[in-house]
Amino acid sequence: MIIKDAMLETVCGITSRLPENIYLEIAFCGKSNVGKSSLINALLNRKSLARTSSSPGKTQTINFYKAVCLIKMSTDTQGNTALRDEKKTSYKDGRITSPETSADLKKRDMSLYFVDLPGYGYADVSVEAKKQWGRMIENYLNLSRNLKCIFLLVDIRHKPSENDKLMYEWILKRGFEPVIIATKLDKIKRSVLERHIRIIKQELNTNSDIIAFSATDKRGRQEIFGIIDRLLYT
Ligand code: GTP
Ligand code: MG
């Protein structure tokens, strides 16, 4: 998948109506400052399309970034199309069975939304404002018809917080299988990576794979694209 273009299309505040988008949406949630907006920029190949800050509480609205992607699809002998999996080239009876010629390979533009949500757990805000943000996030996650997947971001350096656990369970209860991303990978030593991932799994009580990601050096970006590619066709 190649990102061809990206733009901020809709900004929703507490009183806004949610947009009736026709394309799929992927939402990014997690506590304030975990790196949601930075992750979106890294995926979209843009430095500061989504505004980031070293102080928590930067994103206070629901921001819909429309991404136009170029995807490669392959066509089988029956004319069915599927996303082309680079790794699936297989050889049978000495012949390549997965389509490799340019004639078999179709390229298509596809649009989808990356939805940047305000972070939770931001201490420096009134109780009432926290409630309103919470309702806004909940409302979106409950009501969006095109929401295909929720990415839950946790900081790789720390144990998931109580709020992270609640969020994870809440997402599961809504029938979504959250993709967990452990952010700020560049901030830990390679030698502790496995231990930190194990702790995150334990605390969230999950066996799901966790993607370790760094917005600084972009490690984990291709794995996330792999997941998004698969989502587009299921
Ligand atoms: P809110 O909008 O407040 O909820 O925060 P957010 O989750 O959108 O976080 P944001 O992307 O604004 O990043 C917060 C801070 O962490 C910024 O100073 C980023 O530069 C920094 N940051 C984010 N991701 C990474 C990363 O992978 N590595 C490092 N070293 N810093 C990161
Ligand atoms: Mg943000």
C-alpha cells in the first residue's frame, strides 16, 4: 500500500455531528501523549499534518484524515481479485503460481479515513471537560457505521494504566478486536523489548500480537500497513 495523498477533512468537537463518510475508518485511541497523532503522521508520510505536542492534551477534537492509497491487487484465473501479498509467491510444478506479470497485477486507488481521537487520562483538565471528551470518544466509537478497526496505543515503556485496561475491555465489548500498538519503541533498549511486550500482554490479559512502533525511526510501520491492507479486504 502506498499513500498517495492525505488531508484533514473533518474536525468534530463536542457539539458536532459525526460525518457520514462513505469510506472505511480506522480509529487511533490511547492515553494523552502516547503518540496517536505522531503515528498518523508517520503512516501518512507527513511531518505535521496531525498536530503533535510534548504536552499532553493536544488533540481535543475528533479529526478525520482522508488517505488516498494505491493498492496492488492480483487477479486469479477466475477473475477474482485479492490484495497482492508480496510473500505469497509460490512455485508449483516449477511454475510461479501467484501472478507476477504486470498484466495480472491491478493497481487501484482506495480512500480511507485515519481517525485521530483525543487522549484519555489527561490530568490537567476539569472533571466536566474529561466527561465531555469521554462521551465524545464513546459516542464516535459506538455510532460510526464505517469504523472498521480500532488501534489502541500504549506506551512501550510503561505498564498499561487502569484507563488503558478499561479502554481495551470496552473495545472488546463493542465487538471490535483492537490492534495494540506499543509506541515509542526508540525509547527502550532492544534487550528489554521482549519483557515490556510480555508485561503489556499480561496487563491487558491478551494473547494478541502487539506491534512495537517508533514514530522517530518508523519501525513497525510496514506491519501496521500489513494489517490495514488485510482489513480492506475482510
Ligand atoms: P494527545 O493529542 O495529547 O492525546 O497526544 P498524542 O497521543 O496525539 O501524542 P503526540 O503524537 O502528540 O505525541 C506526544 C509526544 O510524544 C510528542 O512530543 C511526540 O514527538 C512524542 N512521540 C510520539 N511518538 C514518539 C515516538 O515513537 N518516539 C519518540 N521518541 N517520541 C514520540
Ligand atoms: Mg494527538
